[in-house]
Amino acid sequence: MIDACDHCEQLLQPYLDRVLSEEERLTAEAHLAECAWCSNRYRFEADLRQIVKSSCAGAMPPDLKQKLAALRTPLL
Amino acid sequence: MSDTAESDGRRIAGEARDRVRFEEEALELADQVFRVARGLVNSREEAEDLVQETYARAFRSWRSFTPGTNLRAWLLRILTNLNIDRGRRRQRNPDPQPLEEGDYFLYNKLEQSAGRPLEEEQVVERLSQNDVVDALTAVPHDFRDVLVLVDIGDFSYQDAAQILDIPIGTVMSRLHRARRALKRELAERSVETP
């Protein structure tokens, strides 16, 4: 039989993607409520996703905005 | 003015209005388009070039956009196709890397490298923003495209499938592999740091 923590690990990505069935979600949450080892790793994964997202969050250079606006078709 | 000339005039004016609206809406999305471009290519300069090419093409072919559909997805479809056209991905079959490490792999590695049990926040602190950018660059492109669209661009699996013109099942399997590959790359970078 699969270990409860191994099973929880397999549910990590679909849990964060919110694509688990209701039954699987409840299984994961019941385990997370009593297992700090897994819940730390779930929190870490959610944090990691935020870090990945913010790694590309740098604003677009202002001169690029101007260059894009200049590509518009001139009005006659 | 004849009736024909008048109706032609109205048609032309209507088309100009539609085009201006299209261009304005497209420009409003430029920050989001740039963010995805930044994740897809290796440098800021490349991202800027790619975004300019995308907008030049979008403004030329604005008539092929169906009003009321997802303009952001339409723009990103142009962007991802241009990125492929640039020949960036010759010989780019996704490397079927083994997936023997599970999803806890990176956390375990980071904690092991500290040599003592850590709080979750302390594990996160062992990651640097630069390492994340580097690691993302090292993920094979076909996987990275999906990861960037879903995890950075916030697109649904369905939208990512349409943008990249691949089946939704492929989106899901590539995303799974991309996240694992990213963590493997991050482990290599973060764990070696003294």
C-alpha cells in the first residue's frame, strides 16, 4: 500500500492547480491537517510558484511602449 | 454625394474606428505580453524584439482577430509562433528526462544542504531570484512555453493548448515535466551555493 505522504506528494501539483476531484482534495486536506512534513512542502510549492511568477514581473521598459505605439497604423 | 460614396465613406470610417479600438486594446495588454515574452526567451533584449515583432504582425493582421474573443491569447499565439519561426528550436524535441524525483525533491535537497531541520520560510530563503531566472532558462523550451503560459501568464490549460496548438493532455504532461525540470535545475543552483 502506498505511504500516505507519498500519496500526498503525488496530489501536490493537481491540488495547487485545483483540478483534484472532491474526494482527492479532501484526502489531501485531511492528511495535510495532521502532517507538518507534507504541509510545509505544500506551502513551499505555493511560495515557489509565486517566486517564479515574480521572476518575470519586471515592468516593460517605457521606450518599448513608445515603440509599440509607433507601430500603429497612422490615421489618414 | 452619391449613396454608394456615402456608404463607402461610412464603411471606411467604421473600419478605422474598429482598427483604432483594436490597437488600443492590444497596447493595453503589452505589459502582460512582455512578461510572457520575458519568460520564453533568454534575455530582456530578445523579449523586447519579440514583443515588437508580435505587435507589428498583430497590427498588420488585425482583421483576422474575431472581436469578443480572447485578445491576449490571440497576441500570445502570434508571439509563440514567431518565437518558433525564429529557428530558436531546431532539434528541440523535449528531452524525456527521467522523473524519478518527486515533487518534494527540491525542498528535501534544500533542507538537507542546511544540515538541520528548517522552517518552511527558511527553506524559501535559500532560493534566490537570480537562480530562479537561470533555472527557468535551462528548462527545455517546449516545456518552458507551457510553464510560462500557465504559471506566469495565468492561462488555463485550455487556452495554453490553443495558443501552442497542442492537445490539452500534452499541456498537462509538459507542465508536469516543466515544473519538475525547473526544480531539478533550481536544486543544482541553490544547493551548490555555500
